[in-house]
Amino acid sequence: MSSKPPIVVSRLDMERIEALLERMPHAQQAPYEALRAELDRAEVVEPSQVPADVVTMNSVVTFEDENSSDELTVSLVYPSGAGVPGTVSIFAPVGSALLGMAVGQHIEWPMPDGRTRRLRVLEIEYQPESAGDLHR
């Protein structure tokens, strides 16, 4: 796997995601090791310091699956907000991969079926931090 791009995560997003992971039964945690590894390597900043071109929780992001050239626009949400068309949970592989990435960056991410997807962030249509919604 190629090296991963640097990522930035807001302190508030980090605290909320870690709290969700901590409440999860130990037997259910294995699928989220990749997410934990991403959180461990992230640069954590205050919400007001997050660059406007970085994917944060509740952002609306357009990305490309470079393996298939498919473009998708989704809102990155917590599990409680998932299941609605146009959303992807932070606990889904694609959601875990997108968190903290900047426009133009790409990442290779393992999928549950054993394949690796190469995802590139194309555009952020809405980011709570840059919109002034610092506590969403």
C-alpha cells in the first residue's frame, strides 16, 4: 500500500469518534482498526483551525473512486445519521478513508471484500467549520 497523505482532524470530531469507539463492545472493534490508525496519525487542531479544504464530520464531499472513475457526493455522518441516501458513516470504510483528507488528495483504502479502493477528494461543498458551525 502506498504512503497515506497527511490528514487533519478537528479536536471535537476526534473526541466524538473516540467516544463512539470506546462504547463499542470489544468483539465488534476489529473492523475499525484502520479508522483507529487514521485517528492515531492525524494532526488534531481546534475546529476553528481546520483548513476549509479538509473533510470533517458533517461535510458534504465529492470524491472519485479512481478504480472505477465513479464520482459520488456524500455527507460524512456519525452512525446515528447514516442510512439516509447521500450519507456515509464514519464507520463505513469509505467514511473512514475520507475523514481528514484535503481536496486533491487520494488514499488507498482496504475494503471488507479484500480489495483496495483508491479514493480522491474532488470538492467539498459544505464544511461545518468553514461555515461557522463549529459545534455540529
